[in-house]
Amino acid sequence: ESRIAGINDTGAVSGSSLFSIKDSGGDMSVDFIFSKKAESIWYFPVKTISQSERAYELNFQASCIVPRWQIKLESARELKFNIRLSY
């Protein structure tokens, strides 16, 4: 299980089948449950820059979660797994 404290965090975790992220106020939480353990999960905030009358401002837009699997399939084979979201 991997749980990060905030949506502005950047990093990676390895070998997990559960990944959770919370907003800084603790009002919202999203859990990603993988039926096949991810080799690693990358996460980072997506931000934009806007210009106000005084200065440039950095604004949070979204969280990017990128689960990664190393998959090796033989010819004509398929692999199925699920990603479930809970919030």
C-alpha cells in the first residue's frame, strides 16, 4: 500500500497494488486499486502559470498518476487486469 499526503507531492513508489492520494485539507481522497501489482507508480502535480496585475502565479490544475507494468507476452496471448477507483 502506498499513500501520499498531498496533491502537490512529486515522486514514485514501487511494487504496489494500492495507491492513495489526498488533498491538503483532507476533504477528498482517491484510491487506485490494481488487480495486478504495478511495478512502479509515478505521481506529480500539473500546474499552469498565469500573469496577474502584480506578478506571475503558479496554479494547481490536476494530479497526474502514472502506474507502470513490465509486461512480456508471448505471441497471440493477452493479459487482463483491472484498475478500480474509490473516492
